[in-house]
Amino acid sequence: MEIRLRMNLIDIAFEYLDQGFSVIPVGRDKKPLIPWEKYQHQRATKEEVAGWYTRFPDAGIAIVTGVISGIVVIDVEAGGKTDDLSATVISCTGGGGWHFYCTHPGVPVKNAVRIREKTDIRGDGGYVVAPPSLHQSGKRYEWAVSPQDAGFADLPSWVMDSPSAPQIKINDWDTFLAKENPEGTRNEKATRVAGKLLAELSKDLWEGTGWLAFRAWNQEKNIPPLSDEELRAIWESIKNAESNKPKKSENQSKNLLDMIGDMGDGIELFHNELKEPFMRIRINDHYEIWSCKNKMLKRWLAKLFWDKHGKAPSTDALNTALNAIEGRACFGGQQHILWNRVALHEGILWYDLADPKWRAVKITTDGWQVDTPPILFIRHNHQQAQIDPAESGDVTAFLKFVNIKDESSKMLLLVTLIASFIPDFPHPVLVGYGSQGAAKSMCFKLLKRMIDPSSLMEMDLPNDKKELVQQLAHNWFIFYDNLSYLPDAISNTFCRAVTGSGFSKRQLFTDEDDVIFSFKRCIGLNGINLVIAREDMVERSILLQFERVADNERKSEEAIYEAFNREQPKILAGIFEVLTKAMTIKPMIVIPSLPRMADFTLWGCAITEALGQILEPAQERFNRRFTKERFLAAYYENIGRQNEEVLGDDLVAIAVRSFMDEHSFWEDTPSRLLEELTTVAKNQGINTDREHKWPKAANKLSKRLNELKTNMATIGIHVERGKGSTRTIILQKVPETIVSIAEPSQSGSILADTRDDPP
């Protein structure tokens, strides 16, 4: 756990560096663990950062404020005033307060204590402790609004206007005065200084920072000083003139937009299906897709301006240009659906390699190849590049690294792996369980590397539903390791993520905008015991039982990864080969009676048939290991196991099964049935008066039976409401379910049904 936490801190510190922050390690007492003065002026290298958290594994992360990181932080203790602070990046401190991150105004901002009650300022020469550092209280710093979710607001004018505010020192203008070498009357000098201040500062700082600096200069440098009346007259005159001419930032913004317009086909502004702004931009010899809200775009615009003009644009100019770009993307650009890792576009499957060249694998019924995709994919910072596939391969090589003995389960795992490369239909949740040392985690880590490589291999299950939704949104395949319990709310979120239900959250607590999440995801869970219990979750799952690895067969992770790295290109190529053939086969698959995960069942049949044709082309069909009948038998066996898990753990189901051992047909009121089942339960030793899972009222029993209806049907007990005027419940034994499978003839047409009873 300590090693995992240290590696997470290193990764998070790297992310902060990539976002342009200067970081240092701090102890729980908030004091730096290294001499940190130089990091006020230069950022640490990633090698330095890795070294710090190797030396100090319990250290927290601090972000150096000021020009080096481009931020000023308003530090508000618990109970301090926050209602006049703009929407911005915000963290919750371990002490119960708040850090409001604002854009550095471009002029020196010194640290200030108690600028108002319970409020401090951290500017140039300061730092703040950042998430997920641990506070002395035992609580962690957390993002309320992370840098990925919002931009930095401008520093409020009241900060600079306050008598306790950090002010511009007159020495900061010495270079200007020496360069300009002002000569002549005091009024001429004052005019030049006022013009410089008003031109450089944004309007909201004119009357605070600007006027105070102008007065201080007059008193210290303009000898003898002008009176306040004379000085104010000069200030107002220059201010009026400055207000009536275009600001430098406005000219810079126009220049930035003109430069983008001059790029022609090298750039395309568009929006996704949720009206979020994006751009497709040519970088060297390839195209990339960036969110218009991504900090990378802001940095790229600044570099573009620097390359042309030899200086950096102002913050106002950048923000104005970015606002205009977002508007053009949302209202002037085309709409494109953006996918995460896998895409289906015009009948073609695409798999994003997530490499620096932005290449993808194009999969059609004619074959597969690495190619440049159209506008299809969105990427997230944690995603890693996939290896290049081999020219040909064998997907079954993946089973060498799986500690599952049951052959049917192996088939289901292999089919689910391949199906995970197909988007836009509900995929079953892979649920692994087994004793310690059964290599469950390793199997899921290898699945993650095959499907959706990431710097975050496994995830800790968050308590907050919003955080869970964000994790799911940013991963195509995600798995949660070593679970012991799954709360109902989390289980429901997983079910919705499988079927593709939408989620929303407030963008910021200060506005009414929603962030919409709409997706279908591939999910994996594992634990020593089976962690899922709710029937709706079980019905959307494939259960995989792992057995403990014998001591003489156990290998180190290093040895496993070394062997897997050799096989991975071949496995990946094998997946694409199977998909190519499965896309041809799927339209011919007809199954009249489909289970809950219908689309997965159809694709599973097609994938299994494709495996058989590729791996066993010379064998007669009835001798093949991989056929749709074998897949269906394995899947229905797994569904039977799912039902047994649900029914074997439910008190009502246990009582109904026992009750129906004595009846073939029963109909009466819900109240009467509750009496009958309560008697059965008590005879089985269940204390129904104290057992909280036992329904205490007839309506609760009706609701529970309705939830169990599908599961009960699989064991031959049919549950329905009576059709008379009196409310009744009917329980009836029915024949076993018959599954029909349309069998293609040699010519490929569907001629007849082959009926197989599920095992």
C-alpha cells in the first residue's frame, strides 16, 4: 500500500508539472522538506520529483504560487467569507478551509496575512499544500473543482484594493524609468508613468493596484511630488484616453485569432454531441484533437504568439481568444461524436492506439490496418499508448496468463476480451472471485493492458458517486481491485454505466451549468468473495472463479510481464483478425430467445464462430472447440450460476423454492402468500421477526417477487399477477426454457433451428 501511494504521489506530482505548476515536497506540518527557493523561479525535473518521493514516501505535495506557476491562491479558513469569490479551481484543505486558485495578474503579488478575516493570500514567494496531501488532522486535501474541470478566474479586484493587499513596489518600475529616461517637467514624468501603468494593467486593477502604485511613485520618485489633485487630474486624463482606444490585449487577441485563421486546413473547430468545443489541429506530420478548455491549447496559443512576435501575449488576450475559439467551435463548427479508445464510424471499427502520432487500427470485413482516423477520439491524460500489433497473431495466447481452470469460463473470458474492442452495446461486467494468491489482480491488469492501457492500472472504489462517474467517463475499460462490499448506490451506477444511461453534475457550485456524461463502459471487479448481490447487477455480469496458484507454479510479476510483453503484439493482432471475421458472421446470427445481455450474446456467437474458423479451419464443425452452440452453453451455464448466486442468497427466493416443492400451481392474495412463506421460513430456522431482509408487509413481498421474477423463471417457477378483480399472485411450475439457435447452411443462408437445452 505504501509503494502504491508513493507511486500515485509521483504520478500526481508529474501531472501538476505537466499543467505548468512548480511543485515541492512538504511534511504534514506543511514545511518544505527540501531547500525550495530555486523552485520559485524554475520547475523541478521529473527525476528530481521522483527522487523526493522515494526519499520522503510520506511527503505531501505543495504547489509554489506566483509567476512560476501562473497562480495566486486565496486561502480561506473554515468559516471565512467565500460568497464573493468567482467560480474557479478550488481545493478543500485538510483543516476544513478552501483554496481558491486565481490567475496571476502579471504584476508582482506578495504574500499577505489576514487581508480580511480568516483570509490570506499566497502569491510570489509562497506555496499551498495540494491534493491529495495528508493534513495533520488525518484528512486529505481534495479538489472541489479540479484544474481539469475548470479554468482559473482572474484575481478579484478587492484583493488588490484592500489596504492589507500586497502592492506593487516602486522599485518594480525602476527598470522602466531607467529605460525611458524621462526628462522634463514633473507632469511629463507623471504622464509617462500613468500611461505605462494603465496600459499594462487590466481595467479592474486600475483603481486599486494602479492608482496606489502611481501615488507611491509620485511621493518617492517625482521630486518634488505633485499634489493629489494634480496627480489625480493626470491619472483621469490618461485613463479616459486609455479607455477609448483598443487595449493591447484586444489587439493581441485579434492577432491570435488571425494566426489561427491563416492555418487553413491545419485546424478545424468543431463540437461534440454534448456541445462541448474542440479543435483538430495539425502538429508536425499528424493531426491531434484537443478540447478548447484544455490548458494545452492555451500554452500552444502562447507559443504561437511568441514565435511570431518574440514576446508572450497577456492573460486577457489569451482568455479573449479562447472564448472566441470556443464560440466558433460551438456555433460555427460541425458536430462530431467523440469516442474513448474504441469507435464505430460508418460501419467501420476503430481502435485508438493513443500513440504520439494519433494513429488508430481500422477494422473492416476486408481486414485491418494501422491508419490515420477521422475526427473520432478524445484522449485523457492517464491513457498510455498501445503497442503496435504483429502482422498476424493468436488471441488464445492470452489464456496462458489466466489462472482459471474451467474451460467454459476461459471461453467466456476470451470472447469478452475480444468484444471489448467493439463499442456501443452493453458489455457484461467481468466479476472475478477466489482465494488469496489466485492471480485475480494480475488477470485484470493484463486485460487493462490489452484493452485500454493506462498509467492507472487498477482503481480504488470511491465513496462519492460523482467521482465514480468521472472515473468511468475517462476510461473505456476500468477495473476495481480487492473489493469486499458493493453498496447499492455504487452497484446501480455500474448497471447504468453498462447499459449507457446518462449522468450529470453541476459544473461548479456557483452556476447552473451541468456537465453531462453519457457512455457505455467495460467494467471489471474482483475480490476474495463474490462482491455483487443485487440481481440487476448479477444479470449484467460474467462470473469468473479463480483458484489459488500452487507455490511451485507461482511466478514473479516481473517474469509474467516479461513473458506477456513478448506475446502481446501477437494477441492484439489475433483480436483484430477475429473481429474482421466476426463482423462478417454477425448478420447471419439469429437467436429467437435472447437473455438479458442480448447484444453481447449475438456478438459472442459471432466471435466464437470466427475463432473456430480461424483457429480450427481444417476440423469438422462438430469437432471444433469454438462454435456458437458451445458459447451459448457456456454463457447459459454462467447465467445459471448467476441465478444460483442470487436465489441462494435471498430469503424470499429460498422460501418460494421450498414452497413450490409441494405445489405445481398456487394462486391467492399477497397477504396469504406472505403467511405461507413466513411459515416455510420459520420451519427452516429463519427468524422472520428479526431478519431485516424478510418482507414485513404484503406490498413489500410483491415488490420483491417482481424483482426476482426473471431469476425464478430460469429455475422453472413462473411468477405473475392474477388477472381477476382481486389482487392475487400466481406461482406456477413451468417446463425448462428452450433456446433456439438459427443454424447457417453451407451457403450461408438460415435454413433451420437447432434446439439446445441449456445445461
